[in-house]
Amino acid sequence: QVQLVESGGGLVQAGGSLRLSCAASGRTFSSYAMGWFRQAPGKEREFVAAISWTGGSTAYADSVKGRFTISRDNAKNTVNLQMNSLTPEDTAVYYCAARRRSWGDPLRNGAQYDYWGQGTQVTVSS
């Protein structure tokens, strides 16, 4: 069983930045594909960013490309999401997701992930 715990959410003004972190349990974190998704009130969950098991390949939703950066530290079992130039449209609960034994490209489809965190709220005020 893999446990994921997100942190770093909060309230920020438009144009500001936040850094989300996700700590994962398990001794084989380096073989996990990792991703970030978000869900705004009244909307479906959507893909934000994903990173391959090595960290060498990343993928982003068009809406965050150039503003958000996903990274991972396999020695610390963490994946991070640096969010810059935030807008009110980025307001959502952000979820970390993991897929074990995934050695391919970053995964954009939430259905491909095995484990999810509880989420962290990000609120961007105008």
C-alpha cells in the first residue's frame, strides 16, 4: 500500500506562487510514475502535470504550461509542484497520484494511477 500526503496549499493573491509537495511511502518510489491533478468546485478532476519514474520526462496541461513545474526527489520520496503566476482559475483542490512499477512516459490519465492523496486546497484571490 502506498500512502501519499500533500502539503503546501494555501491562500495566495493572483500573480503569486506556491510550492506543493507530496510525500510518498514505500521503498520503491523510484519506480512510481507521479502526477498532479486538481478539482475545482462543480468541475471534474483534471490533469495538471506528470513526471516519469526517472524524472527525465514531464507533461503539463496546456493551462499550466510555462507557469508550473513538476519535479521529484527519489532519495526523499517526494514530488513537487512549483506554481507561479497563479490566477483565480487555478483555485482547486490539488491531488497527488502514483502508479507503481511504471517505467514509461508521464501519465496524463487519472484512471492510470493506483494511489491518490487526500488533496490540498489552493485558493487564489483576485
